[in-house]
Amino acid sequence: MLIAFIVFLVAILCSVWYAIHKIIRKEFDREYLKLSFFTKYEYIDRTHIVYDGYRLIQSKRAFLPSIKWAFKWTGTKPPVVSSTLQDCDGKIIENTSNDYDHVVLKFKKALSYNESAVVHFHANMDDVDNTAQPHLDVKVEEPISVVDFRVILTYKDSNFSEKARFMRKPINSGIPTDYQVLETITFNPNSKSYEHVLTNPEVGYFYRLEWEK
């Protein structure tokens, strides 16, 4: 009798959880919201680059054990990827040349609905054959409060003063579209860096910071 009651209770709880899960999925088509994004692209020297990205996200699932971090490295030698906040096996899932690759970042403890967390992605990249393109892109598909771009060119000498270009282009365009220049960014000779903070960007665009290599 007791066993039958326990089985019945578990069945009821599972039904309730499934119903809640369906309601949440109907309201939010994405697994999580991106609240802010901070990204740093640092040249250690002319060929070695370190990338760090930090996202503050909010779960829109009853149970969120992991997320996919999409990226696209334009060099030929595969990067070495990891995370200091999540578990990452270092395996890169490759897509076609027109799509982003991604890695899976697993939370130490799965996020529940509306729970927030900082997600970290780290990549060590070797541009030994000088094929990587000098730009940093962010795809804005949904409202986000802040996107911070920072590019550090440690190998530049004290005379370097070229401005970077901050641009954008539509994500979904029926015809090939060039990036539109929005403004230029001054190089900081003291920190040897470009930095640009984008607040409440318009949704539906790729935003790009491009510099002289």
C-alpha cells in the first residue's frame, strides 16, 4: 500500500514538473537570457592570442545543466579552450565555414528557472601563419544591457596610433551586406588597447570591432 502511494505521488510530481516545463518552453523559446557580455582579445605577441569572454545569463528552463558557447576562430590552427567557472572538456564542435563552432560548458550545479550565473569561456590561439582576421564580433539576437569590447595589442610600439572601426550589419539579410561603420575608436597607448562599451544595442545585428593587425 505504501509503495503504491509513493509511486502515485512520484507520478503526480513528474506530471506537475512536465506541465511547468511545457509552460516555460512555450513562453521562452531560448534556454536562457543574456544580460551582459564582457569580452577581451589580447595579443601576447604577434602570433599568440588569449581570448576571455564573460556572460551574465539568466536561466529560462526549469533545469539548465549546460550551455553552448558559440565562437568562430579565423586562424588555421585550432584553439585550446577551457573555462575557470564551468566544466569544459575542450572539445570543439565544428560547423560549416558560414556558421559558428561551439563548445559545451557544464555548470557545477544546474541552474533552475530565473537563476542567474556568470559563464566564462577561455581560448588560447596561435596565429603562427598570420591568417586570423583582426576583428572581434558579437551577435545580438535578443535584448542585452551591456556588451564590452576590449582588444589589447601588446606588441605595438609607442608610435602606433591607428584608430579601430566599430561597425555593424544585419544578421538576417536577403542579399550580401557589408558592415556599416558606426564610429572609430582611439587607440590607448598607455594600455595598448581599444575599448568600446555598447549599451542596449539594437537587436538583429552583428557588431564588430576591427583594427589594424
